[in-house]
Amino acid sequence: MVKAEALTKCFGKTEILKNLSCEIRDGSIYGLIGANGAGKSTLLRLIAGIYYPDDGSLKVDDEEIFDNLKKKKDIVFVADEFYIPAGCTVEQYAAMYSVFYENFDYSFFWKHLEMVGLPLKGKIMNFSKGMKRQLVMLCALACRCKLVLFDETFDGLDPVVRNLMKNIIYNEVAERGVTVIMTSHNLRELEDICDCLGVLYQGGILFEGDIANIKSNVFKVQIAFKEDFSEKNFIGIDIMNVKKHGSVATLIIRGDRDTEKAKLEALNPLILDILPLTLEEIFIYEMEVLGYAYENLSI
């Protein structure tokens, strides 16, 4: 488990992360979203043991990471901007990883390299940006680490390749219990693969939740009554947002769907329609409840 407590990181007088706390469970895929400059890359580098916290603590399996060479062998980090030596071939690049990770799985690497259609020979300098990212991601997964960190995970990948890479990552988590933490500034990019999503804003986790629970516990209701009505009619119901147009109201409700539906039916409405919300819509309403405008987060 990755556990951050009151984590703070500064560069000079600029505070990038401030009193950040979170827990990321083993065998999960955790998506970290936020605007550029929100601190996503800094948090990943702290988890990887590249940076040392200025205050608070960051532990993986109850162990400090910085200067912990033994623990770092179980962690692999793919940065947003990765380094590939000039003139380097695919085979040479894989060999470079194998120097640092003794369990590097060449069988896995060559199999999946062919699966995604990357050339097995040739110099990497001739690859497109998306091809280079696929290569680096496959190298990271071939290291057979327990914790894999991807920064701006699918940047530059076309939709087909993106889905292929998501399936490969998902299979690694399902079959080997790998923990994956991935960042993006695009919520839609992560919602179909992650177990949990967190919004990083102004140096802290503004909101996070298990995707399955988020989707099942927040929904939209369209409701109408014969007589005039107001929010006072819905006492005992956790309403996150309400908009009334004439005799029809649209409610955003948090809670168990069947339980809340029964409460609404007891009010004898003329119309009662329960509609699903996209994950992005749910985050918008959650941000409003917390007092933040979602569009200002630039996610």
C-alpha cells in the first residue's frame, strides 16, 4: 500500500504539494487527474523515491522510499518526458532496463512488442512519439515490479493502441496483483481502466473515490408534481444540485438508488425518471458541493 500523510514538497519558495494525504491499496489502478502544474509528476517522483519530502511522510508497504535501494527494485517509473539514448535500438533499450531490474522478462517484452505492432528491429529514433511511449511502457511492465508509475500515461497514443495498452495493464493487475498509479489531465482517458480516481488541486487531493461507488451512488432524477413544490419537499434526501423549470425539477442525488427512489415514490409524483450520469458529470457536481468550479480545474 502507498500511504502519504501530510506530504509537502517545495522547490525554492514554491510549494508544489501541501499537506497531501492519501492511501492507494495494493492491486489497484489509481488514476490521478489534475491540471498541468497541479503536482501530479511531483507526487509520482516522491512515490518513486526520486524526491525527498520536505515535510510529512510517504511510505510504500510501511517503508520509506528515498535511499531505500531494495524497495526501489519493486518500483518502476515512466516519466512524461523519458530519455532514449541517440542511436539506441529496441534490444539495447530493453537491455538497459534489465541492468537495473534483474527480473526483466524478455519473453513478456518481445511477445507484447509484437502484439502492439512495434518493429522488433531498428533504431528508436525513427519511431513516432506514440511508438516510443508504447516501447517505454512495455519495458516498464516487463520489469515485473509490484508498483508501476505512469505519468501522462496514454499521451500520443491513438485510440486503438490506447485500448491495447489498457488491456495489457489491466491483465498485469488481474494476473499478478500489480499496483498501478497513472496520471492524466483527461478524466475520460482514465475512467474505463481505473478502480479509483483522485483530483489533485493546489497541492492536495481535493476529491477521490472508488469509481464503482461513485457511479452507483450519484444519479440524476427528473420529477414533477401536480401541486407546486420546493426543496423542502425533499427533506431526508441528499440533494447535491437542483434545477426547477416550471413544474419539472432535475435533481442530482447522492445515496443508494433503490432507497432514494422509494423515498421519492412515497411523495406521489406525476413524473419520476431516474437517469445515469457520466463520471465527468458526477465529478462536476462533487466539485460544486466542495465549492469549486470544475471547469477551473482544467481537467
